Amino acid sequence: MGEICAGKRALRCGEPLAPADRKCIASRMARMIMGLIDLRAPGELARRLLVTEPWPAALANKGVDGMTFSGGVAEYLYKRETRHFGDLGAELAEELRHALAHRRDLPPVWDPGQGIRATVIGAAQFSVQISGNTILIADPDKLPLQNLPVLACRFALGDEIAPDVVADEVRTALARADLAEGESPVVLSFPWRGEPSHKRLYAVAAGICAALPRTLEEEMPLVLLIDGDVGKSIGRIIVAEIAPRADVIAIDGVALKEFDYVDIGSVIELTNVVPIIIKSLLFK
């Protein structure tokens, strides 16, 4: 830290950062990032901070159409987040926004519309699953979808299923993932156990819809990935009996867990399945 903020007071581990120190660190980080965007050779400090290889030299001779940002800082950069979490995310985004605004020679910054929120420096595991063929896709033209966060739900699937308990579990999963309902598509993932009677399926479908009113009102994709063979049945109940305008994507034969993100490909017509890429964050 002392090297980043040369000339400022010495920083000590465990002490809160003064506003001036926070700005100084964020400014230095932004300058290093802008240097990488300019394809300048990274300095010693930048090399030590890099978690990937530097840009290949051959890239300097190729045009770049646009830039995008991802991770927690991007949420501030694209003005999708206003809260503060005790880190330097907001300050770094502000410094980057200021630097980019004064660089008319750079390609435009594009907003991809979807991000992965906080970036974990570590490892990620990618795997591919193929759905079952008892699926329901209300609007196949909405596929593919990318980088959807997974909300892992554990519904109480006894003989009698209470819709309000199902709704509470969905709301708890949203709060646990720090997501606001209706702001972006999410994936509800849950295992199915027991008889697929209409009464039990309807109770789960009704609870899910009760917990996601804005998603249904905005006709945002309602994605259900189910470890069990009831995807089409639950999807049909939602669109036929509960929320006819719902943009339901109900897919079965898929097992997911908390902190996963998924990409859902287009329907493979001959077999009526969809490929699903699962991106799992690994924590030590």
C-alpha cells in the first residue's frame, strides 16, 4: 500500500483508510488499468498485481471495437450499484469513469447488460450438462441466455406443500445472494422429490410466482432448473393456470448449487434439449 500511495503517510495494517488515502490508492490503480488498456508494458507494480498474463504484443496491431467491464467495480461503473461494502470498488469505478471520459481516442465502453457482480480471484470450474427432454421454453427466441446467477432452493416437499413456505424460501435465497427481485433474470434451482401430483406441483409453482411478482409483471425470463423430471409439468401449470404471460424456461435433469452461474444455449430441435454451461466459483 505504501508503494501505491508514495508520498502519503505510512499505512498500517488494521487501521481504517482516510478518504484521501482511499482516493490515492484508487487513482493509482486506475492509472495502471489505463496503461494496460493503452497496451503499454506494465511496470513492476502492475506485473505483481496481474492475475493473468499481460496483453499479447500482437494485439497492438489489431483494432478494438469496444470495451466492457465485469465484476463488482463494473456494477458501479455502469451505475447499477450505489451501495458501499467497505472496499474500494466505488472509488476505483469513479476514477476509471473520469479517466475514460477524457480519452476520446479509445474505443467506446459497452454495457453487456449482465455481469457476475463481485469477482473472485481464484479458480473457476466450467462444466456442461444437457437438459432432459421434458422441458418447457415459452419463447425459444429468448435463448441463449448468459451469466445467470443461481438461487439454490431447498423446498419442503412433503405430502402437503405450502405455497407460502415455498415463497419464503425463494425470498430467502434472493436475500442470501444479495439480489433484488425483478431487476435481472435469475435461475431458481431445486431438487424434486416425491409424487408429481398436480396438487404438489401447483403448490410449488404458486409459491414461486408469489415470490417473483416483478419478474412476472416485466415478462422477464423465469428460469427453473430442476433436478427431477417435472420441468414441463411445472412450466405448463405456471403458463396455463397461474401466470399466462410468464416467460417461463423450465428445464429438468440439471443439478446446480449455490454460487453457480449458468449459460443456457438454444434448443437443439432434433432432441428437444438445451446445452447448459455451469460456471462454479471455487473457494479455498
